[in-house]
Amino acid sequence: MATINSSIILISLPAIFRGIGINPLSPGNVGYLLWLLQGYMLVTAVLVISLGRIGDIFGRVRIYNLGFLVFSVASIILALDPYQGGKGALWLVIFRLVQGVGGAMLFANSSAIIADAFPVAQRGLAIGINQVAAIGGSFIGLIAGGLLSIGDWRLVFWVSVPFGFFGTVWGYISLKDNGKRAHATIDWWGNLTFAIGLTALLIGMVFGIQPYGTSSMGWMAPKVLFSFALAIIFLALFFYIELHTQHPMFNLHLFKIRAFAMGSYAGFLAATARGGLQFMLIIWLQGIWLPIHGYAYTSTPLWAGIYLLPLTVGFLVAGPISGWISDKHGARLLSTSGLLIFGGSFIGLLIVPTNFHYLWFAILVLLNGIGGGMFSAPNATAVMNSVPAENRGAAAGIQSAFMNSGMVLSIGLFFSLMIIGLSNSLPTSLFNGLTANGVSAAQAHGIANLPVVGSLFASFLGYNPLQSLLGSQSAAHVSDSQWRTLTGKHFFPNLISQPFHHGLVIVFSMALVMALVGAVFSALRGERYLHDLHAK
């Protein structure tokens, strides 16, 4: 449920913005779009380590069950948004942040509760199923968002409510806390400096991908530079505090365990590459491939989710099987092979044309899902098996922080790389396409030189921005047939397809490098390491 909500927004944003009556491409509204995308993951990334450590001290089940309740109440408030326009968007942003607090409570403790409940011989399968529920949820959210947004955008939030309240009641009745408690005090200074530092870092990344002045991106804007400077100062303070306090929230000594450290680094790189993949595939399908093939913009969210089903199926099948095998043979071979398959799928996606034959696309995303499942479940099991029982909550929090930070980082990193790729070729394509269809050179030049982030977000939302950019047929001084061409389903997707592919080469090449480096970390984890047995 928690991870479905990290991706369900991705694909249902067009319906949400239509529902609250806001143009997401207006300069003042881009921030709403970015914070709806990233706010939830930012809060979970900031809080999961603290909440994992608090679970070690006060009880993991207690924090986990409270997370269900917070998440469910926030979902109701989101669905009952009473406002339109900017106020409606701000309401959604604020309570997505609250929802993220509940999600962080769930993320931080679920793996630790399962590790407490299962013996070593069964832990791989159990954590594998949990990993499928977690990461698989982010894929399922794409389908759920497409289906629900057809009916009513509020269903995107209502869908979590019955599961949330059922989970709350069921958890309080059936879950027993049988884990070891850590006898420690809360590391208040560590929590504070970590929260400020990571929040500043992620906020800087959000503003960095927005236009600033005449630049397509705002990486040199004063508020971005200030955010990064603040992040460096507070994160440096955080690491100093953690090395000198008696009961740290972020136990850096865990990284002395090679299986824990290498698995964590590999997991972070895989999460970042996976986050970038999701965004790029949605843009590719909603903004280009589906409109070219005749799908109406209003139906592209649903069909994008359907066409990504092989990705979900591959992950859901490979995850539990790999977890079960890792119980007997360890994680190194499975996880490393999984990341190599995961990376190999990016090579295939680089080769297929923008207007691809679906069979080849389906095979490649299926392989991507299989590779991700082969890596994620054994890797998570190996990481949790490597730490002392009393540190499992903190370890689970660190893994969740890495995963959610990777997802947030992927937006800033991959959107920036895509914007760099588009900036080299999109203005020329846009100018030539507009003038070829009757738009004056002066007006075409003005539109072509607008920040390309607008065109990128238009594609992400499955939206043709030319009608709003041109104003009206009379303002554009074009004929009826030219106006129908310019504002139809095919013109803008065909126009952006080649520049998009240029950017896609840059993005997927970076994702490939991340997968390969992650595979190296995975291979360096060493032989199978079980702390429970090692300690004896």
C-alpha cells in the first residue's frame, strides 16, 4: 500500500490536475507537480532511519501499526480535498507529506518484523515476498493509477483507505513484537541534523530541475546553492555526531560488515536506476508512443499501465523464487546476475526505436522486471541477515532511506539528463515543425526557445501543449487543417520523438552504468554471512 502510493501519482497526475482545475504547465504550477511527485518520497527518505531506530527502542510492531493509522487518515483527508486551483494543489501537497510520515513508519519496520519472526532457513523467502510487496507495489501503482483515474481522481486516494484500516485493526490484533529491544536513548541531535541535511539536499534537487531566469534548469539559482550548502553543513554535523554519540540513530558501525555495506550500496544504485526507468517509460508511452498509435490523451494513463504489465509480472514472479533460492545458496550469485540482466535490458531499450514494435518492448521490460526481482529479494535478505537482531529496525530504516532517496534522486538526475539531451535538438525540431505548418517564424522562434522542461512535463502528463502555447487559431494565423494538425494527437508526439530518443540515450546509458557498478558491489559482498550464526 505504501509503495503503491509512491507511484500511483506518477500516472494519474493528468486526471488530478484536471480534477482540481489547474494547468500543470503554467510557470507557477510546476512546483505543485514536482512536490506531488516527490514530497511523499522525500518525507519517507528523511524519517525512515529515525523511525527504524525508534522501533528498535520502543517496539517495531507499535510503530508499524501506528503507521497504518496515520497513512489511512491522511488518505481520507487527501480524497476529501475541498478546494480548486492552487489551494487544492497545496492541500494535496501538504497531506501527501503527512501520508509520507505513515509510509515511513511502515517502511522502517516491516523488514525487521519479518526478520524477527522467521528463522534463518526461511527468512529469504519471507523477506523476498515482502520485497515483492514493496517494490512490486511501485509497479502495481502504475496500473492502479491508470484504472482509477478514468473514473474519478479521488479514487486514487480512496483506494488505500479500506486496506489501511483493515491493516490497522489486523496488525493490532495479530502482530506480536518478538524482536530484541535496544536499550538506548533517542539520538535527538542526530535525528535533527539528518532531517535538516537530507531535506535541504532533496529540496535543492526539486528546485534544480525547475527553470530559472533564462536557463532551462535552476542548478545555479541562489536558493538551490543555499540548499546544497545547508545540506553539506548539516550532513557533516550528522556524521560527526553519529561517530561520537553512545546511541546513534544511524549506526555507522554496521557498514563495517561487508555484506551490509556492499548490499546497501548496490540497493541504492538499483533504486536510483529503477526510479529513472519508471519516469522515462511513462513519458515514452504517455507522451509519444500511445498518441502516435491513436490513443486519446485522456486514456493514455490506463494504457501506459497496461503496456507496462510485463515489467510488473517479471518482478512479481522472480522476487519470491529468488528469495527462496537465496535461503539455500546465498545472495551473491543471484543478486549480481539480476543486476546484470537489469542492466542488459537498458542496452536493449537503447537499441529499439522510439516508435517500437511492442513485442520487443514487452520482452525488454519483462527482463528488466526479472532482473530487478532476482536482485532485490536476495539482497534485502542478505542485508538483514548480516546485522545483530537488536539493530534490525535501524538496518531496515537505512535500506528504506536508501531506496526512497534513490527514487527522489532519480527524478533530479534523470530529468536533468533528459533536459540536457532535449536542449540540444528539441528547439530546432519545434521551430521547423511549427513553421512547416504555417506558424510565423517569429512565433515559432519564441515557442521553440521556451524552457524544454515544459515540453518534458507535457510528455510526462500525456498532454499536447501547443494549443495553450499558440493561444488560438486566429492568434497563430493558420488554416483550419493546419490547426487540427498542430493540436491533434500525432503532431507533437512525432515532433518530440527524435529529440526524446536523444535524451533517452543519455538517461539509459547512466542507468546502465549504475546497474553495472551495483553488480560490482553485489559481487564484493563476500560469501554468505549470517550474523546469528557468526555471533555464536
